[in-house]
Amino acid sequence: MQIIVKNVSYRYDQNGYEKSNWILHQVNVTIPSHSFVSIVGHTGSGKSTLAKLIKGLILPSAGRIDISEQEKSHCNDKANIHNKVGLVFQYPEHQLFEMTVLDDIAFGPKQLGWSMETISEKTEQVTKALGLKRETLNQSPFHLSGGEKRKAALAGVMVMDPEVLILDEPAAGLDPVSRRNLMQLIESWRKTARKTVILITHHMDDALAYSDEIIVMNKGKVLYQLSPNQLFLEHEDELIKMDLDIPDQVKLLNKLNRRLAKSIKVDSLKEEHIFEKIAEYYKKNEVTYDS
Ligand SMILES: Nc1ncnc2c1ncn2[C@@H]1O[C@H](COP(=O)(O)OP(=O)(O)OP(=O)(O)O)[C@@H](O)[C@H]1O
Ligand SMILES: [Mg+2]
């Protein structure tokens, strides 16, 4: 499913007649089908607001959002199209409330009147994809670890089989290993099920590692929508000015390239690739070090 956000502005209706300032201002972004797109930006820049607009929880004050299935655009069910977008809020485990994990996962599908057979089949698929143990399903969600709770909450959205999954800070508060593990599970689910993922994150490492494109927001506006390579290699200074983190290997590469007569060209910004290219360069140019 493709999402096109066209000239969208948004402000909150505060008490019926008074409006807040513009929270989003003339935002234009395109999220292609089956892509992995990250949204980064300072706190308060409007990332979660944009997510709620795409999910259809709030409506644009101006502009429009088109969500369409590229493959069969002539038979769009406009009323239900937002149902194909799953939104996992930040700290989603705060929304777990049923007696067992299974009941929690099944809550949404039951509301939609799915048969028990379909519910258990889909539950089996997502819990497996997320690596949630079978015995967890009959436990109270409140007895799980932080990482397991997060997965249980994610499963409750993924079970609805959304075409587009928006994750608002899915790794917030998780330790580095759980974070990497969760991100890899999401990415492998996206690839096998051919889904679209929109990741809102403060972790620039994750944005770099998984995204086809990164959207940078600042004060309610979209500054860039670029590939990780273009963004980090060509706009490092602007990102630093906005106090956004630059992954270490990119900082190293950019620093070296500013000093070298002939810069080191890379195809990807993954750590191993950059280190390999730096080593290759030094070997080829017979650069030696003073001890
Ligand atoms: N219900 C509301 N009424 C008025 N203003 C709001 C409301 N919810 C959010 N805002 C304001 O909208 C702006 C954007 O908020 P939003 O939650 O979209 O930012 P964000 O980029 O997701 O930030 P963070 O990284 O901290 O999650 C903030 O200035 C916030 O104070
Ligand atoms: Mg937010």
C-alpha cells in the first residue's frame, strides 16, 4: 500500500473555538508500498501526530492523505483503508489489559467478529514471528518481562494483518540486545509478509540500518526524505545542528574524507562495509602510521 501525504497541516482544536499553533505545517511525504521508512526528529517535531493522521485517528486541518493499493487502485475501499494501517503506540504495553496474553491479542480480531479458528491461526503466526513462547499466551500480561510485554502488545496489532505497520518508538526502554532482536524480527516479518513499515525512532543507528528512506522532521515540517546514504553523507552538518545523532561509523568516514585528498567511496553505510572500505583505501594508498 502506498501512502501519499499531500500538503498536510494540523493543529489541535483546543476547546471548540480556540486552535493550537500549527503542529504540522504543509507536510509532503510519500511512503512506497513494501518499503521501510523511518521518521526521525527532535522531541515535539510532530512525528507521533503524523502517525495518528496516517492511521486516521485524527484528520488533517488542511491537505489530504491518500492511501491506495497500487496494484488494484480502482477498487479501493476508502472507508476501511485506515484499518489496513496498524499503529503501535509508544509504550504499547500500557494498553495491555486482559487477563491473559492470548485474550489481549485476540481482542481486536474479536471486535471485528473473526472466527475463533482464524484468530488462533493468526495468533500462532504472529507469536511465532515475534518469538513469543507458546506458554506465554496463557499468562497474565502483567507477569511478563518488559521485552515480552512489548512483543505481546505488538502481536495485538500484527494479528490484524495490517498492510502498513507504524511503530512509534518500538524499542524505547529496551536493552540493546532486546532492541536489536525486536528490530530484526520486525524487518524479517516485513520482508517475508511483504509489508510496509514506518518506524518512528530516536535511534539513528536503526534508521540507518533498516530504512530505504529516512524522513527528517523539524518543528512540524519535513526537512528531508532521503536514502540513508544521501542523508548522512550529504547533510551531516544540518543533522548535527538539529542535535540529531550521527552513527559513529558515519562520523568516522565523514571526518576521514574531509582530510583525505581523494575521498573513500562507499556503497552502504553499514559498519562492516565502511571499515572494509577504509582498510582497502589505506592498503591501496600504502598509508602508514607513525607510532
Ligand atoms: N492533544 C494535544 N493538544 C495540543 N497540543 C498537542 C497535543 N498533543 C501533542 N501536542 C503538541 O504537538 C507537538 C508535536 O507532538 P508530537 O507528539 O507529534 O511530537 P513527537 O515528534 O512525536 O515528539 P516525541 O519525540 O517527544 O514523541 C508538541 O509540541 C506537542 O506539545
Ligand atoms: Mg512521539
